[in-house]
Amino acid sequence: MATSEQVLDTFTNDLRAAIAGEVYTPADAEYDAKAHGFQQVWKHTAPFLVDPRDENDVAAAVRLATAHGLPVSPLGHNHGYYGPITEGVLIRTIPLASVTVDPEAGTAVVGAGTTWGEVAQAAAVHGFTPSSGQDPSVGVVGFLLGGGLGAYTRTYGYGADHVRSMRVVLADGSIVEASDTENTELFWALRGGNSGFGCVVSVTIELLNLPAVQAETRYYAADDIPVMFRAWARWIQDLPASFNPLGGVEPMPDEENGGETMTPVLMLRIVHVGDEAEFEDVLATFPTDAEPMFVERGEAQDQPVEEPFPVREGAVFLRELPEAAVDTIIDALGADSLFVAGAIQVLGGATEAPDATATAVAARDARYAFYVATMGEVAFDPAAPVAFQKVADALAPWASAEVIPNFNGGLNRMATLTSPHAGDKAERLAAVRAAVDPTGTFARQTGVDVRSR
Ligand SMILES: Cc1cc2nc3c(=O)[nH]c(=O)nc-3n(C[C@H](O)[C@H](O)[C@H](O)COP(=O)(O)OP(=O)(O)OC[C@H]3O[C@@H](n4cnc5c(N)ncnc54)[C@H](O)[C@@H]3O)c2cc1C
């Protein structure tokens, strides 16, 4: 009888024979560097790692894994896994990275494993901007599968709303196109329905042709947080959809001691797409309940995260933001908070798509996204999910039943909270998964909380 080592060797050899790319196992020196990315909290240890040469390699590896009853986990840039992949085949998609912009059509074909930074660079050459998030190191496919929230989302909608088609390797090894005309139910699911349908090998996206953009960020001292946060939260309620406000508490180094300690400050940013005069007119009505410490002009996004660090985030998407909800948020972010930062991003506008059932994007009823982050040692503190649960419970009267998967962070998963998709949408997604992946090849990614699906 073959030992388990012999079985592993046989499968590794079969994989190597089936694909033109490379196969690695944890015994290989290259494995660790290839199996990891942003998240540093744990390591993936799947017994087989595939570096595909092209989509045919992905198809061959998936077909073989399914035939052997092994799970397959596509890996992008590792921002979105919430536990280690310890079983089956890890398909590293970075070798498939590519961007081809069609300036006439205003679209780009993007290979899996490409980052938003790479797409932004290629699009900028032709004067376009992608519908991306804040961080250029985030993977395009993972972001789009999970909805995709960025600086201009209120004006233009979620990233998933700008997907024209996706090319996907299904569990049986077939390669299919999903679009408005082909495999339409799968296409619905892939836009915001999260992972577990197949391995996406490329995606065609619409690029944004942004008119002028203006941005201003005002920073306020800790003592002014309650009064100014409340005033801002009233002010944002009726702004036109061309305005994309974001406000929250974040740490800032203390100047007195050379940055050895950090003090919370209030950051209130407003990004406008369109006419500068309209921006100035609206800005003239900005609440003056406190004086800002300083003001920055022009930055629509935060600086990218340079170094990976342990982080656990939590989010509640809100239908309304009455004063009682704002007070709950101020309390949660106040002195001695376990959350190093927390913010409200204003949604509504284009996020309330005319036909909310056109894609699987979650929480279409939400007009505000509230999210918090714990970092460093605190990310591991069991008190953090308890604190988050308390805030989420207090916000429950105004909360959406759903949260977009990209914001269904570690704290959501550790607390007993809202799932990304609820009701009919959750059932419809389960039906699509059952149809395209009856063997559960992609739905059994080790370490990924089932509630994230
Ligand atoms: C620092 C940071 C900043 C972020 N900023 C934003 C933001 O501004 N807006 C926002 O909406 N989200 C944001 N996110 C969340 C991020 O969009 C998701 O975590 C996204 O899934 C990351 O994709 P990835 O390829 O980097 O991660 P991975 O961990 O590699 O993949 C994430 C998930 O997508 C699946 N997946 C990846 N590639 C494929 C593929 N080719 N086929 C099928 N499934 C695939 C994986 O199986 C996994 O389930 C941020 C996350 C971090 C850590």
C-alpha cells in the first residue's frame, strides 16, 4: 500500500506532467516567498503550489485536483484570506498578471494576479482611472469579487459595477466566459458574491474617464472630536453624489516628543468629481464648530500601506446615520479604544444601483460604511472582537443586514455578526456555487470562514 508520502509525490509528479508552469511543495526553498503576500499573521502550507504559465495550466491543475477530491485555493496578493490554506492546491495567480488598455473602448483586460497599482499606471497613460480602492498593492480580482469600495464609489458605484466580463476556470477544468450574454447567473455572482465559484483568470473592466477632481482633508484635535464629528455627520447627509466624504479618527504622532507617542485626531476628507466652483460653494458651507489644526488640499486617497502588518478589521454598513449612531461611533473610538482607527465612508449615490439585483454586491441599502481597525498586538487581543460586537449591537437598529465581503474583516468573523450576503441573495449565491462547483473544489478553502462566502 502506498504511504501518504508516496501519494503526495505521485500527485506532485502528475501536476508537473500536466502543466507547463512550476509546481512547488513546502519542502522547496521558493515555497514560502511564493505562498505569501500582504497578510503576515500566519503562513499558507498547502501541500501543492502551482505557478501557472497560462490559463490552460490553471485548467489542468484544477481538473486534476477535482479528480483527486482536493480543494483548490486561488491566491492573489493575500490581503483577503483570514486563515492559512493548509490543504489541497494553492494556485498562485501573480504569474498571470497583465494589463491591456483599449483607449477607444475605455476598457482594460486585466490578468488575475494584477494589482490595482499596475492597472492605475497603465490606465493613466491614456488618461483613465480604474475603479479601485485606496491601496495599490490590493489584487484586482479579489477586490472585484468582494464588491470593491474606493474614493469615487459614491459617484461611480462599486468596482464590481464596472466589470464587463470575467474568464473563469470552473471545477471541472472548463474555461468559461461570464458576461451579460454568457453564463449570466455566474456573472451576477462573480460581481460582489465573493470567492468559491472558480479561478478567475482575467477580467474586462470599464475604466473611469474622470473630469476634474478636487479634494480637501481637515484635521482636528482630540478635544474637538465629539463636536466636530457630530456637525460633519449632519452636514454630509444631503450632499450631491459628486461628493465623496470620508471622516474618522486616526492616530497621529505627537510632535512634542518626536513622535514617540500617538494622539487620536479627527480626519474629515471630501473628494469631489466635477466642477471646481461647485466644490468651493459646497466647501463654504463646511461646519465651523471647531477650528482645524491643519488642512491638506489635493489628496483624494491615503498614502499606500508600505509594509505589511497584523491587522484585524470590522465593519457595519448603515442605512441611516442619526445622531445616536454617531454618538455610538464617537464612544467606540474614544479614549482607551482598542480600535486604532475608525471611519465613516459616505455611500448612497451610485452605490444604490438602479437595479440592485443586477449584481451580487452586498448591502445595496446602505448609505454609510463604518469600519474600525485593530493593529499590531491588539489585533490578537480577544477583547477586540468583544468590543466590536458591542458597537455593532448598538448600531444594529440602523444597520444593513449585509456587509460587502471586502469589509467582512477578522473582527466581523470573530464576532457573531452580519454575514456578507443574506436572505434570497445568499440562497441564490449558494445555488450558483452548487451549479458551477458541485464537487466543492473551490468552496472548501481551508481556514476561510464559511460565513465569508
Ligand atoms: C491594506 C488593505 C487595504 C484594502 N483596501 C480596500 C479598499 O480600499 N476597498 C475595498 O473594497 N477593499 C479593500 N481591501 C480588501 C481587499 O479588496 C480584499 O481583501 C481582496 O479580496 C484582496 O484581494 P487580494 O488578491 O489582494 O487577496 P487574496 O487574499 O489573495 O484573495 C482574496 C480572496 O479572493 C480570492 N481570489 C483572489 N484571486 C482570485 C482569482 N483569480 N479567482 C478566484 N478567486 C480569487 C481568494 O481565493 C480569496 O478568497 C483592503 C485590504 C487590505 C489588507
